[in-house]
Amino acid sequence: MDDLYPPIQPHESGLLDVGDGNKIYWEVSGNPGGKPAVVVHGGPGTGIVPMSRSHFDPDAYRIVLFDQRGAGRSVPHINSPDADLSVNTTWHLVADMERLRAHLGIERWLVFGGSWGATLALAYAEAHPGRVSELVLRGVFTARRGELDWIYNGGAAQLFPEHWEDYLAPVAPDRRDDPLAAYIDLIEHPDRQVRERAAIAWSGWEGAIVSLMLQPKFHEDYTEPEFALTFARLALHYFRHQAWLEEGQLIRDAGKLAGIPGRIVQGRYDAVCPPSTAYELHRAWPGSHLTLVNGAGHAVADPGMMGQLREATDEFR
């Protein structure tokens, strides 16, 4: 972990009312007078990861983390009976980020996100380019149909056949031509046992393929029932709607990022979000810099990833 700055604790936190009955949890750490940076967590549904603070020099940055709607300490939680999924979309989250920026009195901030966090970071930056000083992305995902099919409908199965078999276990044989569609139904099943079994298999699949080398701790964390239920339900809610994005929208509109300095850090062997997407984004985004990290998969802890991310945040401090 030598590529991370030492762990720090937030010195300010709160719940921000963003409307629609939702309040998002936020926290600030680092230098109160430093350069603002916001971390957009992955998922959807995983919530704040405290380690994210350590990607930034705490003497140089004012580091903002927040839990997206339905996740972490934001309320209502996705598994609460009063959670309204109709007001939990990509564009609600983009608006929430703007409300949080204004609430904290920030004019512009560096936006940092990985995986789903990269998707939301791109959507935000393309909607509000004047509010983004720099953009640092890892494990780029843009929610195109081909990307979803790769992860959830058999592409990555070619690399991880034994884990794919576990993923398919809850899916009826006549639904296995489109497991993603089957899981969308399973995660909303009225029987909690059915939902939980499906959520654990869904989440466990990603835990098995997230790192270049299988990490038992990742698989254990991803299959913890409460985490899995939150992660699977929110992710499937987003993916059934292709994240409320037109096909190819984020790469099509990457020209809007012209003038925003950007670093893309991508594992060469990322099986969750293959490097071709990051490469396409780099080609479409004027002035971006792409680093393909040999020996790394999707996980931020894979060899070389944290060092490249620290290099990026150090460059922009």
C-alpha cells in the first residue's frame, strides 16, 4: 500500500436533502483550504470506500466523498420499504452532485471515479464541464449494451468458466440465453430467499473476476448477504435501463470534455470493463492521457493501479 497516502478521517460530514425524499451522506477530509476533489464511488450501490481518501495528498486536497442515493449512509436505503427507485437514476445522481458542490461552496472540483464511478463521473462532466477542473478515471465503463453483455451475458465466461457456472446457478435453464434479464426478475422476486440467493450469485461473480488473480477476500466481501442485496438490486435497476443513457452517449459526447485535463488508468487485463472502452474514450476525448497498466485487472488494488492513480492526483494538485 506504499502508493497510498496514510489513512485519514473526515473532519466534516452531514446529510444533504436532495429532494424526492432522499438525503445523501457526505464527508470532507484533508486540507479544508485545499484543492477540491470529489470521489464518485462504484457499484451502483457499493457506497463510500474510506481507502479512496488515500489516493490524495491530504495537505494539498479538500477531499469530498459521498454515498449515492440508496447506498451507504444515504437515506432511505435501497432495501428500505420506502425507497422509491423511480427517483434513483443517473440524472438524479448528476443533479445530486451539483447540489453537493453548491452546498460545500465549491466552484470547480477534480472528479475521480472508477468503474460505475467512471460512468457517473463522465455523465456529470459532460453535463457540467465548467464545474470540472480535472477528471481522473479508472476501469472505464459506459453502460453500452455490448459492455453489459460482456460481463453479464457470457463474454467474460470465456475466461472464468467455473465462476460462470456459479453465476448461472440461480437462473432457470430456459432463461440462460439472457441471464441479465433473468436476474432483473430474480432480484425483485417476492421471496427474500430467492432474492438473496440471486444477489449473492450475482455479486459473487463480480467478486471472482474483479482482480487479475482471484482474491478470496474480494469474493467473501462481495457475497456478504446485505452487501450483495444492495449491490445487486441497485446495479440491476440501473442496468435494465442502460443507466438512462443513449447507446454510446458518453463516448459520443466526449468532445464536451475538451479543455478538461484527464487521466485514464486502465488495467490491461480488466475482465469487468475491458480496455477497449477506455481506448475508445481516450480517442474521443481531446487532451486525455491513457495509461494501460500491465499486470492489472479491474481492482484498484491490482499491481500498478494505485501508483498510477497517485501519480495522476499528484500531477493535478
